[in-house]
Amino acid sequence: MRNVNRHGGPVHQSPRWRSLRAWAFGGLVFLGVVASTADVAWGQSAWRRQSVAQSLSRAPRFECVPQRVRDGDKLTIRVSIPHGRDLAVRAPDGKQYFLVFWHASPSDPEPIVNWEDFANRSELTINTRDLVAPVLDSTGWHVPTRVFTKRGAYQVILGANLETEYESSAVNTCRVFFEGTATR
């Protein structure tokens, strides 16, 4: 029974077949080495690809505390690790402010936290009065401006690559209502 394949035909045990299997396996190993070499040449690492792939799905825990803030209040974002590395806030007027993003070139604006460091953080606290961030739209990056300026619902968004990919199944969101300037 050992010399019959699942279709009832003979199992190919000839030396030619064994050498063909060895050649195919060697080819796969060669392709793996070439791919790893290309990653290094292009400035990517297998670690980075793996960590980004791990963060493509939603984080199990993502919350914004408190859910109602005023000008000058502290907003804390809590998230489980691993999580996506991009963090943005969408204002009531539809503008999307990028807080944490890949800083690709010196001409790009600075994120509020380093992209790679953010991947290992489970909490980020921001002051609604002091938070300034750039907007990215079809014309490119805009000068960083204050985020919390208009009364209304703001959406905090966490994902792997919010600049080019936005699928609701792959991002975390929480809503924060900004009540405006506190009266004291």
C-alpha cells in the first residue's frame, strides 16, 4: 500500500523524481534568500514586515478617557499591544490630523511620538489645548495646526497605515466629544 498514491497510481520513487523534488526545494530556499536580501537592500527587515503584519488587525483594547473633554483637559488613549502604529484624529469638519505616522523624509512634519516607539506604548496622554498636528490630504501635508478647536464629536483612529489604507475592519476608533472652551 505504501507504493500507491491517493489516486491509486504508483508513487514516483525514481532517482529522477527525488532529484526533481530536491531541485524544487533548493529553488524555494534560493527565492527566500533573494527576498531577504532584497528586503535588506530596500531598507526593510523581516522584523518590520512581521510587526506591521501583526498590527494590521484591530487591537483588542482601545479606549479614549474621558469621552467628553474641554479646552485644556487631558485626553488619555489606552491600547493593548501589539497595535497599529498610525494614530489620527478626525475633526467634526472632516479634517484628519495625523498624530503618529511614519516620518519618511526630513521635509515631512514631525509626529507627536516616534512611530516605532509608539508601537510599544499602551498609553498616550495629550492636552487638548496644546495638541497640534498636520493634516494630510490629496495636496500633501499641511502645516501643523491646533486639533481641538471646534465644538463637536472627534474620532480618534488607530491603524497600521492610515495614510493610504483605511478599512473599518483593520482600524480601532473611539469618539470624544469636545465641549469647547471651559468657562471658569
